[in-house]
Amino acid sequence: MTAPLTPPHQPSPHEPWQKPPKGGSPTGSHPGVLLQSPQERELRTELRRAALIAVAVTVAGVALGLLWLWLAPRVPLVSDDTAVFLSDSEGEEAIGADGTFVLLALAFGAVSAALVFWFNRRGGIAIVAGLAVGGVLGSVLAWQLGTRLGPTDDVVAHAREVGKGVIFDAPLELHAKGALLAFSLAAMAVHLGLTAMFGPRDPEPEWGVYHAPVAAPSGDAPAPAPSPSSSPESGPPAPPTGA
């Protein structure tokens, strides 16, 4: 009679050092699919929204550039066949062009932030970053669009074309390059203010009443709890009854 053979030890498929079988996945029955935590899914969704906001704000720069081209004051020039001069040497049209761009950019930034907050009240760092990036890109697009669609930058050729003594417009230029940040600054400031006033707030924690334990005086042992037999309400012990 022989002893029964002990089957060899079978490793558990859940041990971390075991390699997954061919065609399988350690995360489940679907190969190649990795499980994502709720925080990762929320982060991906927020980044996707921020990218869409940046693209939309950048496209809004087209309207900003067209309005700047339409509303910016023109700098008048005149030629005498030898040189080109300012028709009004005391005019402030050049500064007015920069000021018009800044005012329009501030208005576009405020409206963009209000629309973003209206459709996404939760806010977040990614949303604000999308507004900032889109504001800068939209401002650059508006600047380039306005200067390219405006009067030609070849002043000499333009002066020869119109002739001597004829007033013509100088090319539209943005002298203060810091104006390109007005869109983003306005958008971030307005969005921050709306989030602070009307954004959702975290619930306040409920604080319970905490009773600290009373420590016994040093050197004294805690008094023993009275037994039911020694309670004053129990009265004297009953006398024993006779046989």
C-alpha cells in the first residue's frame, strides 16, 4: 500500500510576481484596457474642456482684429515727393490705436470669462489656464489680422501711388506690445471674481462637542464604584430567618 501522491503546488493567479497569460490582461478580461481612477477621468475631462476653451477664445481673436481695424483711428500721412510727413504732427492717433486695442481686448476677456463661467461653474486651474492661453493667442491673431488687412506697410510705394500733397493712412500698428496681455488678464480677473461670488462652495465641516476626560489627582487612586449592596437606598441587611 502506497501513500497518496501530493499534487504539486499551484501558484495563485493573483500573486503580483506572476506574469499574465498570453492574450490576457492583469486588469480584466479585456486586453489592453487599463482601469482609470475617478480622479484621472475627471482630470482628463477638465483638460479637454480647457483645450476647447483655449481654441474658442483664440478664434474670438478674429472678431477682435476686425473690430480693431474698424474702430482704431488712422494716422494721416502726406508726401512732398521727397519724404513722407505726418499730416497732423500733434495728433494722437497712434496712441489711440493702442488704446482701442486694449479696450476691446478687455471687453472680449470679460465676455469670454462670463460665458465660460456660465457653462462651467465648477472652475478649476485648467479652465483658467485655457482662458489665459486662448487670450494671448487670440490677441496675437487679432494684431496680425488687423495689421495685414489695414493699409499697406510700404509707405513709400503708397505715397507714390497717391501722389504729392495727398493725405493717406499710415499702416495700422500696435506699438505697446504689452497690450497683448490685456485679453488674458481681464479674462482671469473676471472669472476669478465670478467664481468667488457665485461659484459652488464646499460644505462646512460639522464640529462636535468634545468632552475632555477628567484626570484623577496625582497620588490618589480612583475611588471604587459603589456596589448595589452598599447603596443608601438598599437599607440595612435583612436578619437571617430561623430554621
